[in-house]
Amino acid sequence: MKLTEKQKNCPYCHEKGADHRIKMIEDDPDGQAGLVLRQDGWHLWTADPFTFEVLYPIGYCPMCGRPLNEEED
């Protein structure tokens, strides 16, 4: 797949290495969101005072639109 410049340089979905921490997308008193790479794939992590923490499996980066389950060219 050919990536756009935005997708090639996305600071959210190009996490490399063995230690994959949450890459924060939003952090405010009403809630937080971030990307997490786990052994079973990418997840959107959300937390707020009412639902606590939730992980949603995702196939695309919500910030740049890059497919997360495809090899890069």
C-alpha cells in the first residue's frame, strides 16, 4: 500500500519496539483516548469517569487513516 506523507509521518501509529505504551490522542478532565499496540493488534483505549477503561480493536489509525494490519511499502 502506498502511504500519504501524513500517514508516513503519523506520530500515533508508527510505534516500534517491544514496549508499546499508550500514545495519547486526547487527555482532558472529561475523558482520555489513545492508541495501544498489543500482541493481538491495535486498539483504541478510552477512559472517562463513567465507563472507566475500555479497549476497542481497530483496523485504521483514527488520526491519519492508515490501515494498521497491512505492510508498508
